[in-house]
Amino acid sequence: MSWTRAAFAVLLAVVGTGAVAQPRQANWNSTVVVTPEGGHLVGNPAAAVKLVEYVSYTCNHCAHFEIEADAPLRLTFIAPGKGSVEYRPLLRNKIDLAASLLVRCGPVSKFRGNHAAVLRSQEKWFGEVSPAQQQRWNSPDLPTAMRAIAGDLKLYDLMTARGYSRVQLDRCLSDRAAATKLAEQSQFAIETLNVKSTPSFLINGEVQDAHDWSALRPRLAALTR
């Protein structure tokens, strides 16, 4: 059978069954953009439901939320374009600053994986702080303090396993402009939005009194039916 006859046969089969080829639906999980507020938005930027999470990388409740909510959010909320999730850091301490600088290091396409890796391994790298570590971390020089934290807590190891070089990581940890912006964003969240704890959530710009997946899930479900 020639190519022309074969193609014609396929066309007849489609017409005979009434089937119509459908365009492949995009998976919005691969779309990541930086918002004007400085957060990282994952999903359809034009989605009708916009979820914002204020997160601290030293918050065990944030780590629990990541583990519990990640799969359902990606599969049923973000992927079909029903909603987007924007992640904004809320700094509680210098460790949060170092972790946030590392998570945001490099291209925006790596953000979501960095975010998940730091939170999901939190129990391994975040623990008791010795007096010697505290002294190093209190250095008035930002790069020195950030590098000490990354070294003491093995965050360098975590990020190099994700393909970063030590030079890249040190450059991100020494970014004073980025550190200042992160601090200002946290200050805005606390003073203007009255965000006091982590994780905290906004849905379409409104602060929620829900702080875990069990409370947040039905609210999102009601808006995306």
C-alpha cells in the first residue's frame, strides 16, 4: 500500500467513526515565573484560582505541608490549569535567608525542585545550633554569615547534588540586593498583610485562616469544581 493510500485509509476510518483529533492539553507544572511581588508562581499565570503560600524553610509545618499537599496540588490543581501556586518566603531567622537565597539560585526552572529538596530533607539538615556555629553565623558580613550557614548545615552538599557548583552557590549567597529584597518582602507580608505564621495562605489575594492541607483543600476544591 502506498503512503497516499494508507493516509487516505486512516482518514476514512476517522470520518467513519466520527472521531476528531483533539489538541494535547498542556501540563502547567512546567511553567514557572517570577511575580512582581518576588514570589515564584508555578502553573497557569491566568488561572482563575491563585494560591499563595508564605513559607519558612525552617518551619516543620511547612515541610509537612510540602509532603502532604504537593502531589494533589500538582495533579488536580496546577496541571489542568485550574489554579496556580505562588511561593513567597517569610524569613524568621538567618537560616531562612540562606536557604531562600539557595532555593532561588540559578534559572527559575530549577526553583520548584530546589524548594521541594530543601523542605523534604529538612530533618536531615536543620537541628541544634552550637555556640561556635552561632558565632560564625552572627558575622556582620552577609556573605561570610551565609556561607557559614550553608557549610555548617550541609546545604552546599544538598545543592551541589542538584547540579550547582560551589562558585554558583557562593555567588547567590553573596547577593546583597536579593537578600534585601527578601527581607522587604517578609516585612510587607507581616506589616501589611498581617501574616504572622508559616505556612500561611492567600487565595485570590485574601488571607486565609487555614494553615494546613486539611483546612485548605476543601476551599480550593469548592473554587475549582
